[in-house]
Amino acid sequence: NTIAKQHRKLYFGSATNNVEFVNDTAYRDILQNNRMFGQITAANSMKWGSTEPFPGVFTFDDADQVVQFAKTNGQILRGHNCVWHNHLPDWVLNGTFTESEILSVVQRHCGTLVGRYRGQIYSWDVVNEVINDDGTFRETLFFNSSGTKYIATAFHTARAADPFAKLYANDFNIEGPGPKSTAYRNLIKDLKKEGVPIQGLGIQSHLVVGELPVNIKENLEAFTKLGIEVAITELDIRMTLPETPSLLAQQKKDYETIISACNEVKGCIGVTVWDFTDKYSWIPRSFAGEGNACPWDDNLQIKPAYFGIIDGFRK
Ligand code: G3I
């Protein structure tokens, strides 16, 4: 984070889960060092399933603990997230809602969640993963009940609940050009035309070693030309196991490539890794035979990727 700030006032941060920083002291020692990490994202604790388990019943213990952790350590926070089709409580997942019902459910959830941390969050992922890879809208239960109306509702509600936070959409596979990136540019233009307060786009960046898209920089620039900022919000770069020295070297290069792309784009304002250690990475649970995607290994030792990050920020 110190190096990221030196050059262009970027932040460097990490996602984390409560069990990790509460129970694992060696992990906590690294995460709480704000010369290393200037920003924190709750990987799961602010999600709908974690914060509104029953209609109108909110539980903020874990989310509060993440916010407190970051505050204690002088780290800024990203809020993740208001509306996503995953990690939903059963009452939303199994419910049937008319358009006006789903919009008021979204309003109550986003308003209460964002309002609780008013003035304390740098940026909120107001909607997460609303577009498919082919550029069409994802047919979530929110979309099926309201079309795209829930998107505007979520942003207006978040704005009213916290006038200080930057309001983002967030998604994967929009690092390089393609139909999904084009669709996001169109969505952002439409939302802005309608007066919807969108101010940023989160580029998740769950990438694969040796398979980074080309023209990342140009793609990020095209987003910022619409008058929004962008951030790398969930960076990890996975490999097919077993790990080899050449995969580690390529991974280092790939971390440097994406971070220097952000660094070179004026409107790209920070980078978050989706947890900093392989010990707690989500990858092995979701991609059989793949892993080692983070800059610190299973034993909390830095990998070559760590130096790729530094080189990317120094460029
Ligand atoms: O905490 C429970 C534990 O009590 C239980 O025993 C266990 C059994 O499955 O589940 C635990 O919860 C899991 C949670 O991660 C904590 O590890 C959930 O099942 C699991 O679904 C959840 O996965 C998270 C996933 O989002 C879904 O919310 C991952 O950790 C998290 O890394 C992942 O993050 C997403 C971003 O939010 C959005 N972009 C993609 C990214 C990767 O999928």
C-alpha cells in the first residue's frame, strides 16, 4: 500500500473473512499492517445471506467486526455487496415476488445495509454480476420480477442511505474488451442518462496464469471515459496444479501486467486481492485441480507474485 500510494495515490487492499483474522494470529499480523494493506473488503460478511437472514431481521455482528478491524488499523473499506444473485437467504431465494414487492425488498435491504455504515465506506458494490458473458442481462430472480428496474432502485436507495460512498457495479470477465465490457459501457451510459447515481465499475479480475486478456489498459480507459472510476476489486490469478517455477514466474508477470494497467489509467483508483493467501482462497473449492492464485502461499510466505505487484505499482 505504501508503494501504491507513493506513485499515484492508489490503494492496495485485501478481502477477508472474520474467522481468518479473528482466529489466525499470523494471518492477522499481515493483514492489519496498513503499510501492506490500506483497504479491506468483507469477502462474505456484508452479503445478503449474512446480514438479513429473515425478512427485515438484520444481523450485523460479523460486518461490524470487519468495519471495526479496518478502522482500528486505519484502512479504508469497500462495501460488498447490496444485490447479488448468490449468497441469498432462503426467504429471498425461495420467495415469489411481484415487481413492487421485489423492489421494496431491495430497498429495505440496501437502505438498511448501506445506511448502517453511512460515512464509513469508500465504495459500495451496489449491484454485483448483473450481466452475462454474452452481454445480455443475467436472469436472476431480481431481473425476472422487475426487469432492470431493481438496478436503478438499488443505486437510488444506496445514494439516499449514504451520500458519501462511491456507488459501483462490479463484475468478472470485464478486464479486457468483449461483449460483456461493451454491455457494461451501455448500461453505464443508460443509467447515467436516467440520472442513476453510478460512479464506479469494479473489475473483479479472477484471472488465469498465462491467459490474461490483451488491451486491459485500453479497456479500463474506455470505462473511465464515461465519467466513472474503476478499481480492480477481487484480483487472483489461478494456475493448474501442481505449481512449477515457470508457472510462478508467469504468475508474477501477470500480477505485474494487471496492476501496471490500473496504474497507467488515471481513473483506476486501487487494487484489492481476493484474499492475500492461498490458505484461504476460494479457488480450490470452485475449480477442481486449480489453485495457488494468491500472492502469499499456504504458509503465509510471499511468492514471486508479491514482487510482480510491487513492480506493477512502481511502474
Ligand atoms: O461459513 C460457512 C460454514 O459455517 C459452513 O460450514 C460452510 C459449508 O459450506 O460454508 C461456509 O460458508 C461459505 C462461505 O463462503 C465462507 O467460507 C459458503 O458456503 C460459501 O458459499 C461462501 O463462498 C463465497 C462465495 O463468494 C459465495 O458467497 C466465497 O468465500 C467468496 O470468496 C466468493 O466471493 C465471490 C464474490 O463475492 C463475488 N465475485 C466472485 C467471488 C468468487 O466466487
